[in-house]
Amino acid sequence: VPDTPPFGTVAIVGVGLIGGSIALAARERWSGVLVVALDRPAVLAHALGSGAIDRGVGTLAELGDPDLIVLSAPVRQNVELLEQLAASGTRAIVTDVGGTKRHMLEASRALGGAMTFIGGHPIGGAERGGFAFARPDLFTGRPWIFTPPAETGPAADSEVGRALDRLFQFAGGLGARPSTMDAGQHDTLMAFLSHLPQLTASALMETAGAAAASEGLRLAGRGLVDTTRLASSPPGVWRDICATNADAIGQALDQLIARLTELRSDLARGDAIEAVFAEASRWRAELMKGRE
Amino acid sequence: VPDTPPFGTVAIVGVGLIGGSIALAARERWSGVLVVALDRPAVLAHALGSGAIDRGVGTLAELGDPDLIVLSAPVRQNVELLEQLAASGTRAIVTDVGGTKRHMLEASRALGGAMTFIGGHPIGGAERGGFAFARPDLFTGRPWIFTPPAETGPAADSEVGRALDRLFQFAGGLGARPSTMDAGQHDTLMAFLSHLPQLTASALMETAGAAAASEGLRLAGRGLVDTTRLASSPPGVWRDICATNADAIGQALDQLIARLTELRSDLARGDAIEAVFAEASRWRAELMKGRE
């Protein structure tokens, strides 16, 4: 990665966990980069105070003329922001960091405009949202999936291809491992890898909490604590993810419900139960390959 | 806790994660205690070499005349061991550390004999089973639930009451917080707090693994990793827990499946989804009270 930043001025809309970490990582990586951010005044004050951003603004128009605009609000708010950006006539490269990708791609197709939009999904993740939990190493070694329209690779000789090349340099510079994927394939895969675990953790926490009540929860071991960690994720983010990936998540839920129903009827059948546990244990070992 | 150990000689049958940790913790707590263990020769060699036990044997008869016998094999093997102990005429106090408690209590009632049996359940937990993962601080600050027959407290003036008093001293000496609970109440509560998370983690791992395959799993974030940690638990232990608590686990599974089915139909309904997530988040905060 050259020391010249792929984007001289980066505008970040929504300085939460992801947006804030992008700001911190970009300024740590490229001394010459200028980071402008749009958020509520209290968040901007915090981000300015910690040196994550150079300038904070309250409207899209005040962002000026950035080279890159990163939308990092919840998904449906990102769609509204994209509409406003298309109407503004900006010629910037625009990306987002939302957990679902078809919805944004469809919106960008309908909008046109002078901007070049390529959706993205950095797979970091931390227990809590918000700028307070942002850190410059959030993306180190983690995948960052871009979902360009059609089959555009970073080497393609087109406006989108050149934009993708610069986005790869940007994500790679922040420590991530950039790749591309079809938006539909992304949403189906993430329904199982990300959205299903989230819904499962929340449903499990609600079920166990309602049955055990506060006093009973004090007798819970580390198993319940780990399995329900995701249940403290921000509700607003997940509301949008569920709404914009309902078909794929529905299918993932169907498969989990079918497995749980099968397990239920096998409880007293030792061999069947042991086989399920052994199979799950094998997949778990696969999941952990190359992780600490 | 006095420096005189509540039990001068402790016999541990099955020196895995729990049995091994009891041995290590007891020897660390009371210099005068003698720990005898029964297990396979390789495990005994490991336990002897690390100083966890004083003597290793291959049969119950060789245990001699211990004051306390701790059964820490999988649940159904514990039942067989209890039958052999009853037949041997031992006058020892006997406890177990299995995750279900009705089954052992019923077995002990049917057996009689000169021994005094009181089931127990130390709630520690670690990612992996086996003596290699045993550690003397496994029980520090954690609950240790005893399930005496009927409503016997540690102060009761009876043989069971006196045995319970000594077991409380023993568990407390190892750093745990001992308490009593009705065996049926224990099994119902643990169906939700321990057995349901285990089955959920395994079912989720199997579903996500089958859908994403090895290549896809590399794109998973920390969410799936945490939510499926339990999926690497030893299958044999869980086979027995499912078999001996099938009714209570079945009811817990029914409630989880009902919630997941509800979530499935609410995916596109933002308010309903947000309400579920908010409720789960509140229970999660309850669960985490007083934990790090």
C-alpha cells in the first residue's frame, strides 16, 4: 500500500463503532488523510476530542467535496442518505458498511446520479456499538466484502473497476482483507453466519430470562453468558437488517427450527443426540481454523 | 472454614475437568487431605504427575475407606457406580457433580445401603473437558447446588443434615457458594440455563456449517464464534444429560422454537423485531449483573 492515501478526503456519515473505527484507522494509517464526519453534536465532540476526525458537520451539504463517502448509519437510513447524495450531484465514490447488501445495490441502481456507489461490509464486530467502542485495529486481519454491481473485479477497466481498486487499497490499508461477492450471495451467506446467530442469541436470552427470572439467572454458568453475548446488540441496527434480508433470514430460521425440532424428538435417543453433537463439534473445529 | 478438612480422605471417580479441578482445589486448600482417584491409567499418570492426587486406582474396591466419594463420570455411569457402591456396603458420604439431579436422587432412593448420598452440581464450566483443562480456581465464586432428599438443610439434626453440613464446608473451602435446591426444580431451571444453550449452540453450528461450508465459515465474525462456543462440548456428557432430563429440556426447546417461529413471522415488522431485541437486551443486562 503506497503512503499516498487512496482517498485524500474521507467523509464518514455516522461515527459509531464501525464509522469511528474507520476514522481512527485511516488517520493512523495515512498522515495526510482528511476525515470529515456527520453525526449528532455530542458524538462529533467526542470524535473531535479523541482526534478521530478533523471536522464535524450537521448536514450532507456541509461535507464539501470528499473523495470517498462512507455511509455507516443503520441500513434504511443509508438508503435515504444515498437518495440525498444522488440528488446533490456529488461525484464522490460512495460505499456503506451495512450488514445487508442487496437493498443498497437496488436503491443505487434506481438512483443513478454522478456518484459511483459500491456497497461494502467490513466483518469486525464487537460486543457494543457506539463511538466509545471504536478502535483503529477493529479490521485487522478481518474480511471486508465489497458487492459491486454485476461481476466487477478491482482490475476492471471501468469507472466502477477503478473505484473498486481504490476501495480495496483503502480497506487493505486499514488492515482488512478485501474481497468481492455478489450482493445476493452475500445476503444469503450472512443470513446464516451473522443474522441467524443474532436472532438465536436474542430468542435464547428472552426464553431463559422469562423462565429463570432475575434470581435464577444468577445460577447460570459461562455457557449461557457466551451464547447470549449478541443479545446486547443495538436493536435499531438489527431492525433494519431483518427488514432488508427477511427472505434469506426466514430460510435460515426455518433450517434452525427444523434442526431444533429434530433434536427435541431425539432427546431420549442417545445415538442420535451424540451424532448431532459430534457433527456440530466438527463444524466448530472448522470455524475455529486459523483463529486464536 | 477450619483448617481441618471436612473429609480427611476424598475419593474422586473420574478425573476430568470437574473431578480434576476438585482434586487440585482440595489439595491446595487443605494440606492434610488425602486424594485417591479412579480413572484410566493414562489419566491417573497425568494427575499423579501434576500432584493433583496422592494415589490412583483402577477399581472401586481399591478406593479403600474414604470419607467422601465424588462421582464425576457422565450421569448414567454415575448411576452404575452408585449401585456398585451401595452393594459394597461403604459408609462414606457420596456426592456427584452431574448436570441433572432427579435421576441420581431416584437411583439412590431405590438403592438404600449404608452410604449417605447427596447429589451436587458445581456450576463452573470451561470450553473443554478433560484433566488437561482442570484448574484449582474453577469453582471460585461460582454456585454449587446440592439436592438433598426432601427439604434437608445443612443444619438439620439428621445423618443427611450432618453430611450436607460437611459438603457445604467442602464446597465452600474450594471457593464455591454452596446452596440447596429441590432436584426437580434444579433440573427444570438447568434445562433453560444450561441444557438449552448447549442444544442451541450445537444446532446453530450444524445449521450454519451445513449452509456456509468450510470456505464460507472463514467469513464469519465474532458473533458466530461466541454463540457456538458450547458446540465443542464433549458429546458423551450431553448424551446422558439429554436422556436424564428429556421432559424438562423438551419444554425449554418448545418455548425457544415458539419464540423463533414468532420472530420469523415478524422479520419484516420493524416494531415487533425491535421490541424482542430490546427485551432480550434487558434480560442480558440482568444476566451480567455482578459478573465481569
